[in-house]
Amino acid sequence: AHPADGIDLMAGPWEVREKLAPRAEGPPLRLRTYFPAELDAIDGLAAAYLDDSRRHIERYAKAIGPYPFDGFSVVASPLPTGFGMPTLTYIGAEVLKLPFIRATSLGHEVLHNWWGNGVFVDYASGNWAEGLTTFMADYAYKEDESAAAARAMRLGWLRDFAAVPAADQQPLAAFRSRTHGAAAAVGYGKSAMLFVMLREQIGADTFDRGIRAFWARHRFGVAGWSDLRSAFEAESGQDLATFFDQWLTRRGGPAPRIERARTQARAGGTQLIVDLAQSSPPYALKIPLELVYAGRRERIDVEFRDGRRQLTLDVDTAPASVRLDPELRLWRVLAPAQLPPILRQWITAATPRLAIAQAPGPSAAADETAAAAPALVQRLFERAAKPGSLEDLDRGSGPMLLIGSHAAVDAALAGAGLPPRPASLGVRGSAQVWTVIRAHGAPLAVVSARDVGALQALSRPLPHYGAQSWLVFEGSRVLERGVWEVRDDGVTVRQD
Ligand SMILES: [Zn+2]
């Protein structure tokens, strides 16, 4: 279909703005916004969309090959749902106002003009376009931002995947489109991580050449995973059959581990001996190991293709510990202890429990904050909560949420011998929400509010923050939020 056909499908009272951007070859690029008058009137918004559309198009033209169309339009939809088609993205008017959309979703949609609408997906062999688009858009923007931001996105992929029950885990080759969370965890997360690992395997320059060769060869044609593999094999000279086969056709992922690490003295130096293990059938992996010395760290990449491997390295001095893939560059199944607790575990819990922290003594009956707790959890949890108390926390396994006023929460935690309110949160804002890091026992999260109004103000926003470990609210506005850092001390090196 000719791309311009798409515009006729949608009618609406739009203000149209147009900007022509000259190109080295061919006619100028025709950039447009179709915004309703109210949205168009927001100072500088439409102009910013035009500029950022052009910026994204230029970025990908440089990385992949010339933009294959003559125009691109951003069309406001009255509904929050959006979709894309060649040369056009249709995004909810309210969503278009959000400041981060131009930097993230817009670039993702622009890139689909190459992946999906420029090279078409051979759906019979699986959808590679979402993963490649996520890798070159959403993930690339995180890499532009910082190494920590990119790591946080990789952690998010692994964390979302760890939440998918094994029975619902599909191989990547079976992914067609985002129909539910389990599909997205594979079709976006695992798929994008495949490209992270592939780039590590063949090198960034070779990877970039492979991308351009794939585009040049399949522009306006249908292509599948095997065509991507051929392009990267041709550029790298490597046989990538095992790599693509294991990541596309196997469900789940590997869980490699360090079983032991020790040093032994030998003539002229020290040897570090690391025992690696993974379950059968093994994956062919390139594992980043980090040797942790006092004051410095050293990364080495290790081939690991069997169920076990004993690695022997000559070292100048003995490291204190060895960590396996601390930067999370490998697609793998993380154990619960490796995952930061986030609110989604409470929101989606099969058997959530509610503990209400009552103001101590005679004021308990008049504790309005406690009285408002059930209404909040009804909004927050997907399933009905059972009443519980902190004393029973470890007599069940379901996630427990403790709710109360600041004083009542502090007293309840202290009385049960649990970790106090995190010093990093203090009592800033009108309410704090946090998950408690516990080595063992049932998951615990806390909602602590200044007063009943502060508690009630959480009922609308809080369900949207499932990806967070902690939040500080002022009324219904989030002041700060974050995901707890999970410490990975690795395996201590024994000195023989
Ligand atoms: Zn997409």
C-alpha cells in the first residue's frame, strides 16, 4: 500500500502544521502534526514534535540507510491508545503532552518506518521488529543517558521476565505481538537483550555494518530472523547458528552460577580457580566475570558451553571475590534474592495480605488513617486482600502491605522487630511507600501517611507505580521514586 493512504483513514478536527526539511537526495521531508486546537495552542509543543521527528529520522537514516518515505506525521488521537503505520504515528492527545514522549515513544515509532514498515516481518518465523526497535530506540536512549540507566533497563527486562510463570514462557520465535505482559517480556525484553548480546559477541562496528546490510538487502521486502542471522554472519565471518538457535527456540533462559572460587600459590605467582555450573542442556555462553580487588575491579569474559567448567587464571594478587555478570549483560533467569522488591509483586499477588497499623492506645478508635486503609488496597491490589498482622508475617507467604499513620507504622515495625522506616526516605512529603528488603520470609511493603487525606490521595496514582521499590508523595504527586539496589557480593575467594 502506498503510505499516504493511511491519512485518509482518520477524520477529525485537527490543526495541521507542516515543516519541510531538505534532504541530500530526493524531495524534502514533509513533517506534519495533526493536533486538536487545544493541543496545538500549547506553546512550542507542535514545533517540538516537528523538530524531534526530524532529529529521530536523521539519527536512523545515518545508522541504517536513508529514510524510505517522503513524510512523517504525528496525529493526536482522542483516545489514550495509539498505533503506528508507515509515515504516521497516532498517539493519544493527553499522552502527547507528557514531556518524555518526544524523546522515547516518538523515536520508537519513527524507527518502525525501517523495522516493520520498511522491512516487513515474516510473522511465520516470529516478530524480530519489536526487539530490534526497542534495542535501537528505547534502549539506545538509555545508553545515551548513562551506563547506569542502560543497566536499569536490562534489570527491568530480567525482572519482568522473572515474574512470568514458567508455564507462560514462550520461546522468542513464537512471539508475534504484544498481547499480554508475558508476551511483552519475551518479544520486547528478551528480544532486545538478544541484540545486546549479539553486539557484544561480534563487536559494535560489525554489528552496525550488519544492520545496514540487512536494511539494504531487505528494504520493502519480507524478512525473518534467519535473514538477520545471515546478515550478521556475513559481516562477522562467525557461525551464529547456535547463538540464534538457543535464544530463539528455547524457553526461559540459563541460570549460570559460580560454585566456588579459590586461589592457590604456585611457583612464581598465584592461581585463581573458579568453578562454573549451569543446568542441562547447557547454553553456549560468554559470561562476564568481575574480579573484585580492594579498590579496583577487573572484568573478564569467559566462554562457558558445558554444564561445568573449571577456570584457571594466573593473577598477581588474590581477588577478594568474584561476581558473575554484575552488569546484567546476559539474558538469564534471576533468583528472587537477585531481584529488588517492587510494588508489582503486591499489586498482582494471588494472596495479598493487609496489616493495618493502629495508632497506639486509646486513640486507636479515632484513627481515621487506619480506617481509610481498606479503600486504598481495594484500588491497589488486583485480588481481595486478607486481613493480617505483622506478628503473622512469616506464618504465611503472601505479600503483606502495612498501612498506617507515620507514628503507627513506626511503632508497628519496631514492635515486630522489623527494619525501621528507611533513613533515605525520612518523612518527606505527605506519604511514603516502600518495600522492605528481607533475606528470608514473606515480602513486606509499607504505606505511611501523614494523615487520612494524604492516604486517600494515593489511591489514584499508586497503582501506576508497580515498577518502583519506593516512592515519596506530596498529595497525589510523586516527588521521588526509585528501585532498591540489590547487593551482589559475589562469591568470596577462599585462599588455600
Ligand atoms: Zn513497537
